[in-house]
Amino acid sequence: MTTATEISDREIIAALQGGLPLVAKPYAEVAARLGMGEDDLIRRLQAMKDQGVIRRIAAAPNHYKLGMVANGMTVWDVDDASIAELGARVGALPYVTHCYERPRAPDAGWRYNLFAMVHGSTREEVEAKRAEIAALLGDACRSHSILYSKRILKKTGLRLRKRG
Amino acid sequence: MLDDTSRALINRLQDDLPMDSRPFAAVGRELGLSEDEVIARIKEMKEAGAVTRFGPFFDAAAMGGAFCLCAMEVPPERFEEVMTEVNAFPEVAHNYERDHALSMWFVLATETPEGIADTAARIERETGLPVLCFPKLQEFFIGFRVTA
């Protein structure tokens, strides 16, 4: 006899990593597969959300299919003393979807430490946004570049390795 | 192309789904659509490739795991072969080709922080190419939305 308390978060994640079933009562279907009650599963998922294990239950769109065909990863060599302040300002721009400070890789000739992802329907649109970011960073930025995506090679959610 | 109803739906669905026994009915009420129509449209968008995945987004870090952006300089003549080798790793969550000497950019998601270096080393052995790791030091934006 399996009870809900014996079902681990790991088993719940494994059951949902391929996505939520597209049926009227998706949690009931997953709960039945796991051998637990629907209410128990919903409670457990809510707890996982509260802990931050689940960020959200949502759709991952394909930008290309939505007409956002230009996707540029802009990268910037920003003065370390200013990066916290300037990174926050770049991250707050409405067209920047991801913005991170990352380590430089000088041995590989990679001097950029600020990454900001910019999406648009044309390259001209992305270039205009890049110019705005350059103006915002001003003298604190020594050099920058933009890497356009050519192709999505893989896009899946988190996959757990099989155990045992 | 998506019609206005599907655009409204995909904009809504990039935000969190309510924790409801019948979540599609709840979203339908917000948008003036029936539960059946919400489900049918999500299926249609998945089949058309406009939605690549629908479900929970797990945070590897909150589960004790880690994410890391990595890049490789792949010789053009080996690109397809290396892509197949890299994509075969279940730890590779996303992989993009970009127009730069560093032509392959992928995200590793592993169950432990040590898993990143270990997986990067295994990819280096498998492909014979160096893997550069760019872990995030600071995040300046949380969330990810595009307007359809």
C-alpha cells in the first residue's frame, strides 16, 4: 500500500518533467499515475511552489514561431565597480528578458561580464535596443558584442537522470 | 500564424497557472473561453511548435542542483556531429547555435553543483573540444516573458 507521504518530490518531478497532461483535470491524472489523491498532489505542488522548487506552471513559447525571429545575446565588458548598479538598470529595460553578471574568460579571449538577452521581430529592432543599452552604459563599458541565435538545437525542461 | 485569441492565451499562459483542480477552466474564465477551447488551443500550439513545453518550471538550484551557461567553439565542419553528441546529454536543457566563433551555447541543469563541472568535463571528453562555463554571479532580472 502506497500512501502520499511515501511519494517523494523527486517522483512528482519525474512525473511532471515532460509537462502537464492537457486534460480537464491534469492533476487528477498525474495523481492517479503516482498512486496518490488529487488533493494531496495539489497540496504538494503548492508546497514546492512556496519553497521555490517550482517557479511557475506555465508555457514555454518558441520565440521564432511568435514572430520574434531576431534574438540577440548582447554581451558587455563593464567596469566591475559599476556592474551592480548598471546591471540592475539594464535588467529593468522592458525588452531585456534575461540579464546576468557572469565571469570573464580572458584565456579564451572572452572579456564580457554582463549578458542581456534582447528579443525583437527584426534585427534592426534589436540593433536599436543594443544602441540604447550602449548609451545607458556609457564610459563604464569598454567593449561589447552581440551574438544572434541561428537555430534552436535543443529545448527541454529539466531532465533527471534515471537512478539505479 | 496565431490568431488574436491564441496570442492572448499564450501571453496569459507564460504566467503561473492557478493551482486549481481544473486550471484550464480557470484560465478560460479569465479570457472568456471554454475549458475545451483552452485545451484544444494549447494542443494546437504545441503541435505547431509555438509552445515548446507546458508544465511546471523547476528550479534546479532550489532542489540543491545548479544551472550553468556554457559555450564551445565548434569547427563548422564538425557542427552537426558535435551537436548530436552534446544534445545526447540529459543535463543539456537548452542548446542554441549563435553567429560567433563560440558557436554553440547551452545550459546545463544538474542535480548537484558539482554536476556542472563533471558534466562539462564529460562533454569535453566526448567531443574533444574545450567547454567554457559562465555561471551566473548576479541575476538582474527574474522572469521571462515575450508578448505574442
